[in-house]
Amino acid sequence: MLTFNKEDHKYFWNLQPVPSVTQILDPCTRWFTDEARDRGKLVHKLTELHDNGGVKESSIDERLRPYLVAYIKFLSDTGWVPVEREVMGYSELWDYAGTWDGIYQKRNGGYALVDIKSGKAMPYVALQLAGYKELVKDRFPGALLHSLELRNDGKYRLSDAYTDPNYWAEFANLVTARRIRGKYGILHEEGE
């Protein structure tokens, strides 16, 4: 059974710790500040609450409102419908876990796996999405991978689909490298 400890952002499979997509990418993702990380968490929660019908206009922090406006505009412009948000998954084969931001049904009936950013989507997001796609592939085969930048001016940018098949191979190499670092005791982060 998959469980998650929010305080230290750790996943467990049958009570044994397993790395997250974020931990696997850790050497690649030192680009954000604490402020950006915290804003991202709040924007994720706000958009998730919107999708679940639970946002009260009066409760929205004015600094976050433009991100919600951008998100609502994205939904309206694309016609995409959220199918699931902030869902955890685990790969028994690869022994890692993660929580993807959202699966959306597109107008054409296909699906998109979307990673929401409250800043600029960095190049590694393609690898992040490839890691999540492995976790959803049985339920949403053929889901296209996109990043969605929500901006503080109320605008958004939806990426073209990340379609390079090497993204999964590269992510899988990072999973393997992390296992090797663990085997030889050279993981660099506390708790890894």
C-alpha cells in the first residue's frame, strides 16, 4: 500500500521508503527558491480546489488571484476537463512514487498529463512528466505530456506536447543512477 508523509515529503510502499519523482530528479531541480516552491504549493491547491468546486472568492489571497484567473482561462480556451488532480501512484517495477498535478480529458477525447508551474517550466519538466506517465500509463494510455505555466499577470502558457521517446529512457537512467548511488552509500540528501 502506498502512503505519503506530507511533513517531510516522503513516500512509503508497504511501510518501506521509496524515492519520489522529485527526489530522482533532485540533482536537476535546484533552480527554485523557497518562495517559489511555497507559491507553487499554494497555486496547486487553489487550482485543485477550483476543479473540485471548493474555491470561495472571498478567501483568495490577492497575490494568488492572477494564477487562478490564468488557470480558468486555460480551461476555457482549451475545453479540457480535469479528470483527476493531485493523485499518488507507485511503480512496482521501477520502485518509485509520485503525485501528478492533473489528468485532463481533451476535446478530442484523448488525455493530457499536465504539470502545473507557477513560474517558468524548466527543461527537466519533460523528464518529470515522463516519470509520472509511467505511473498512469495503464489507466491513461497515450496521454500526452504538457506543462502549464500560470503567470502572475493572469496569462498562461501551455507547452506543446513533450513527445520525444528519449524522455522516459533518460528518466529511467536517473532511477538507475539513484539506485547505484544508494547501493554504494553516496546519496547526497538527508533521507535519500
